[in-house]
Amino acid sequence: IVAVFFLPRHYFFMDAVLSSSAILFFTGIYDDLVNMSPPKKLIAQLLASFVTAYFADIRIDPVLVALGVGPIPYWLSIAMTTLACTFFINVFNFIDGIDGLACSLAIMYLGILGFLFAESGHAAMAGVSFALAGATIGLVRIVWLHKGESPDAAAAITGDDPVCNDASARSLSALYA
């Protein structure tokens, strides 16, 4: 999040990304305290994905055009982006149960995205990707240090919040690329 403050002001879409990250973060905190039902968590994830897709105007439309599907209506692009981001949030949340797998994949994906952003001249987005990779390296260190303790020791320290926010940032960064 600190890297966002060093972005040029024309990267205003980060306000929406930070807002959706806050939604995911506080949903994760609330879930850790109260144990939310899955439909409520899904609604929060859909809301966070929609906020970013609509307000940051990061949509899946360029990906579909590159695949030869052609331009699609704006509302369908928003809906597909919302569903895609929610899907990736849940995929990484699902594999979070395996010690360090989600974090290791996140480091790899963020490193690749950071390299691609740097090569394409998007230095600010490369900085954000590399900053997230560095934060994830710290997170995987915590997970591996507490691996031999009780099964829930690392989960109690990290919770779902970093994984959900990290998955959200990765999917949005990939769409931005």
C-alpha cells in the first residue's frame, strides 16, 4: 500500500483499488472475529471487485479483443471483470490452506507482472507489483516459521486478509497490463 503513495497523480484508479482492498481487508477481519457465512463473504468480494472494475475502469474488454472476440458492451465487460476478479480471489483463498503455496505463487506472479510492467514502460505499476512481492515474501516467511506449530498457527497470524487482498491486486494488475 505504501508504494501507492509514490504513484503519479494520474494513477487515480488506485483510489478505487485501495477502497476495494479495504473492503476485503475489513471483511477478512470481521470473518476472523465472527465467522461470516459464505454468501456474505461472496457479496463482499463481488462488491470489492465491482468497485474496482467500475470506478477504476479496469475491464476485461482488452483481453477479449486480443483473443479475437471483439468489443463487448460496457455493462457486460463490467460484469465479466467483476466475476473474473472474484473468481481469482476465491482461487487463491482456496489454495491458502496449503502451507506457503498461495504465497509462493503470488511471489512468482507478482515478479512476472512487475517485470512485464517494467519492460512496457509502466514503472509505477512495476513498483507496486515488486512492493507486493516483497510484502508477500515476508508473509511466506511467517507461514514457514510457524509450520511446525499447531495447524492453525500460521492461519492465526496471517488470516485470509493478505491472501484476498493479494489475489485482488494480482488479478487487477493482470487486467491493467
